[in-house]
Amino acid sequence: KTIAFVGHNGAGKTTLIKLLLRLYDPQSGEILLNGTNIKEYELRSYRKVFSAAFQDYQVIAMSVLENITMGVDFDDADTLANDALRKVGLLEKVESLEHGLNTVMTREFDDNGAVLSGGQNQKLAVARALAQNGKCMVFDEPSSALDPIAEYELFNTIMEETSDKTMIFISHRLSSVKTADTIFMLEHGHIIEQGTHTELMSQNGAYANMFLHQAKSYLAKTDEEAV
């Protein structure tokens, strides 16, 4: 299933994901996987269940290929990386770099290192998650640096590639989560509404209010661009 967490800044969305991945442990309550408290699993094995792209991702001062494989010894890593880059719309850019997949990223240690835009770096982080191919895919604001059209295209790719997995998605743009199987609206660390987009809109509550405000903003921007 596709599960979406939405809410204003500080609602607890990212914290919930970090609890799920055991970057934090809950002070009370528990998180269960197949009925077992996640603290009982061996940590490295447990985390292999997940592939994640966070909003505070890191581009490492290594090659493009190494930024995708992250030290995992994949069979035919080049093909895997190219496929992931193609899916997120970044392959053409990488192929234009002097050394392609072997181009060093950032100029931290190499004056000739490649420096991508914020949106391109986010696509690289998503490609990394797709290549890791965990049973549960987690995307925390993976497209905040993209314009609405690019975000729509990336989100469609994510949906297609995770159709046979559990996918947890956090987005501040509610237009991206409309097709989720279940949407949870969070506020101050609590779930205040849940359901499909249609169900939540019919409730005319906090989610519907937030969605309509965003829709008005997008319409205003469209009108300005037309002028």
C-alpha cells in the first residue's frame, strides 16, 4: 500500500519516519513489524527492509555510481545505476558529465567535481533509494526543490516503481498524495484525520482546508505566469 503523512511543519511527520527506521527509539509505546517490536530485530538486518530518500539527504564526495550503490556490491552496478537515473530523469545529465558515472560529485576534494542543482541532487537521492530496492520505500519530501511539473513526473515514477511494495510518502504539496491508499493528517504529533483524498475532502476538515489553500496558491501562480 501507499501511505502518505501530511501536515504543517512540526507536525511530527519526519520524526515518525526516524522512529520507524530506529534513528530514534520511542520513549513510550512501540512499533511493530509483523507483530514483533522492532527493537527485537538485529538493527542492520531490520534497516535492510527499507530504502529511503530524506529531505536532508547527502551527496557524498565520491563518484555518481558510488552515490547510488552506497557501498553495496551489486551485480552489474553500472546498468543498475543507469536504470535508476533514467527513471528519475537524470541519466542525460550524468551522461553529459566528463566521466559519466565515474564523475566525482561535489568539489569538497576535487576542484573538477560535479555540482548539481538542488532539484538534480534530490533526483539523485531518489535514484539511490530506487536502486537499493527495499521492501518498504520511504520518501520524505523527495521533491521540495522541484517545480510542480517536475515533482508530478517524479512522483509518478515513484508510484510506478513502488507499486508492489509498501511506500511511505511525506509531502508538503498535497497534490502529490491524492492517489495514496491512505492519508494520515498529523498535528502536534497526533493523527487528527485519516482516509483517502476523497474521504478527507468530504469531511471538510483540516486536510480539506490545507488542500484548498494550496490549490488557490497554485491557481494564483498560474494566472501570474499567464500575464
